Amino acid sequence: MSSKDEDIVGEQYEDSIMETPERKRIRKLKKKGLELYEKTKDAWVKKLAKTWTRVETFFSQLAESDSTLTLEQLKIMESDIVKLHTSYQSIFDDYIGFLLRTNSVESVEEMKLQTTIIKAHESAVEINLRQIDQYKKSRLEASTVRSQVSRLSRKSGSDISQSSSLLQRTHAKAEAARAKVLFAEEEIKIKKEHARLKEEEAKSARKRSDLEADLTLLEHKKEAAAAEAELEALVSSAGSSQRSRSHASVNAEERTRQYVADQRSIHENTKLNVQEELTTNVNETKKDQDEVPALSVELLNHFNKENERTPNSNKVQQNVSISQPADRPLNIYALFFNRKCDRVKKIRTSTSSHVSC
């Protein structure tokens, strides 16, 4: 394939990329899609590299054994290189089809990179096939000269002079062909170096593309890790709030139980105090009742004396006997007994109300 043909191939691939309808809507791959794309891309690249390595093996053999290879060996090598290059081209076309169907930012960049790589490979194949062709011509010319010399040697002596002239011309042609081969070899070496430089540039571009893809994938992983950390924080916060509410509920129940116990204790203490006060008041009332007879006698004597000093018309009562029974007190003591009774009633009422509580 000529240099012009290489340019046409590269332009065809670039045009297919630009004119594809899917190019109007380039997709942005998500995390899982990007991982699947990278995995598939690596498989295609490995397949291409394996095939191209076999092609380069023939290039190395040609460079190391160029002077020892026979015409038949050169023909076989040429055929093998053409077959492997055809296989490489088929794999490359399938890979480009995958990239076109993917139609993402990453696949578009990969197509541009592969276009550069295939240009370098096409140039290397062309150079080596041209070199094989030169070697074939050289071997063919040498074989022709040997055949002619052998044929001339069988001629008679009369034809020796003519044969010698023909041999000289043939030898001159062989020398010219040999010089031509030398120049062709130098040209091929220069073109090989040029192709090698192009291939290194393509490898550098591939490495940059792979690094950019790794950075994109790492960014997706970082976003996923941040989302997971945020989720764990929310779950932990919700769990703490639940435990806090549960603890607050337990404290409320404990305070309620303590309040009920305190009220029960206050009720019991109040009941005991009321009972003690009631007992004390009853005892005091009984004591007062015991003291009434003696007090009644003293007051009665005092009343009788006052009654004797007053005129008869103003006497309230005569013939009051001191020996009046104690369990029938005089009306003059009614107020005293009424007050005592009221006090006892109040104590009993207070006791009943506390007990009901």
C-alpha cells in the first residue's frame, strides 16, 4: 500500500467517525457503563496487539537474514505478511464498529487514536513489502546472470567474444541493480525509523487516553464512596435520635413512678399525723370533762354568793344545790362544752378527708 493509499484509509476512518448519525448525540457513560466499555476495549486492543506482534516477527526475520533468504523464502514471507496484515485489518474494522456503536466521549477519542496507529502500521507493512520486493528482484537478476553464464560457457570458442561482451553488459546490469538495492535499503531504513517514531507517538497518545479514562473512573468511584459515607452518617444519626427518645421515655416513666411513690408516702404520713392529733384531742377532751365537776362546784359557790348580795327581785335562781349531778352541767357551761364539741367535729372531718385522699 502506498503512502497515498494510507492517507486515503486514514481519511475514510475519520470521515466515518464524523459522518455517523450517532455523532450528533455523544453519550456520557455512567460508572458501570464506563467499566464495561473499558473491559471490552482492552479485549479488542489485546487482540490487535497479538496479531501485530506476529507481523513484526516477520519484519525482524527480514532485517536479520536479508542476505541469506532465498527467492522462495522471500515469496513465502511476503505471503505470510500479507495474510496477517489482512487479519489485522479485519480485527481493526470490527473494533472501529464497536467504538462507533458506543458513541461516547471515550470511544470517539479511542477512534482518533486508532486512526493514528493504523497509519503507522500501514506504513511499516508497505516498507517491508517493498524491501522484500527489492530482494526478490535482486535474487531473480542474479539467477538470470548465472543462467546466462552457464549457457554461454557451453558455446563454442567462436562465440566466446560475443559471450564475453554479453557477460560484461549483464554484469554491468547486475552491478546497477545491486547499487539500486543498496539505495533502496537505505531508503527503507529511513522510512522504518519514521514509522517507529509515529508508532511511539501513537503509544504515548494511547497512554494519555488510558490515564484520562482511569481518572474518570476514579472520579465516579470517589462520588460513590462519598454517597455511601453520607448514607452511613444519616443512618448513625437516626439511630442516635431513636436511642435518645427511648432514654427520654424511660426517664419519664421513672419520674412518674417516683411521683406516685412520693404521693403515697405523703398520704401515709398525713394519715399518721391526723390520727396522732385526733388521739391527742380526744385525750384532752376527756381530761376537760373530768375537770368539769370540780370546776362546776367552785363556780356554783361563787354564783350563790353573788346571788345572796343582790335583791330578791334580781335573783336568777334560789335553792341551787351544790350536789347537782356532774353529768347534768348547768346552762352556764353550755358555751364551754359547745366549743369542745365543735373542735372534735373539725378534727374528725379533717381525718375523714385525708383518709379519702
